[in-house]
Amino acid sequence: MKYLIFDAGPLINFSMNGLLPMLEKLKKEFKGQFIITKEVKREIIDVPLGIKKYELEALRLQDAFNKKIIQHADLTEKEIDELRLIRDRLMQVANNTFKTKKGYLHLIDKGESAALALSILMKKKFKENIPLVVDERTTRMLVENPDNLKKYFERKFNAQINVNKKNYQEFAEFKIIRSTELAYVIWKKNLLEIKDSRALEAMVYALKFHGCSITDGEIEEMKRLVR
């Protein structure tokens, strides 16, 4: 069985852009499971269902959950307890990595930490890396290039950032995929209902403007790949 672990951001992004039907088609092509943690379900469904501003997106995602387009990982009670321990440790380590004069920078919350923890647990269980679908810049840079994350924070806060580099190793083995990369796969597999040649660029920019961290240069490179 193949798996993709989803953080909250990409699912919210797909819902807001009306792309959940494409996610369903992609899952059929993937022939595996799109899995989430209880923390992510709470963030994308349970809480926003009680907020009128976000209720429509939450209802769409609840429908996807009911149809098992996205679903909880099949974990034992012991594994759930282990996941929580890993989640809390990762959150503690991440949030004690970058420090300004005012204190440590808060990088990740329970949702991101739980998704990362699930990846660790699944790797232990199936002896292979399970990719995570994450749009949020901080989490992705922490995994892929923490030194660049340090530079980003120094520019953002115009301040020197002290780093506990031994913490980098905790996040070095994760594999990250963005919603825009899933959009590219959807386009390449001809799953998008709109056949206009501009649709890929439109879809990727829509995901970018709703929270996916991707540069215009990366989008141009993606467009070149499909020409």
C-alpha cells in the first residue's frame, strides 16, 4: 500500500480552489491512501464547521473525509500514544532551534508536528519514507534547507538569529511535496476538467495565492516542463 500524508494547508487550499474533485481523481491514479492525523482533521473540519466564514470549505472536506478520499491512518492505540510523544518532541525541538534576543521563534504547531510524527511512525512500520504534502514555508524550509530559513528570518526580523544546528538532524529525513506539485501531476495525467492550455498556470497561481509557498521562477520552470 502506498501513502501520502497531508498537512492541513494543502487540503484547505484544494477546497478553497474547487480542486477536491481533482484530488479524488488523483487518489484513484495513486492507488493508495491519502492520510491525515486527528490534529489535521480538527483543523480542517471539526473547528471550521462551527465558523460561518469557513463552513463551506469544511463541509467540502468533511464530504471528502466521509468518502475516504482522505482518511485517518490505521493506527493501534499504542501507535497513537507513540505518535503523540513524537509529535510533542518534534514541536519542542523545532520551537527551540532559532533564537533572537527576544527569545526562541515559534515554528510549528500540533498539526504540522503530528503530520511529521506520522511520517516517522509510518517509516518505522513500513521501512520506507512516506512523503508529506505541506505548503507552509517554515515547515518545508526547516526540512529542506534550514540554513536558508535562518537567512529568511534574519531578513524578516532584521536581526541576528542564533541557531541550535544539532536540531537540524531531527528534520533531515522527511520528504516534502507541495500542493502545486500535485497540481502539476494532475495536469500531466490529464485529470483536470478544463483543457485550456492556461489552466496549469492558473491552477498553480491560485494555490500560490491561497498559501502555497512557491516562487514565480519555480512556476515558470513548471510551465517549461509541460511544453
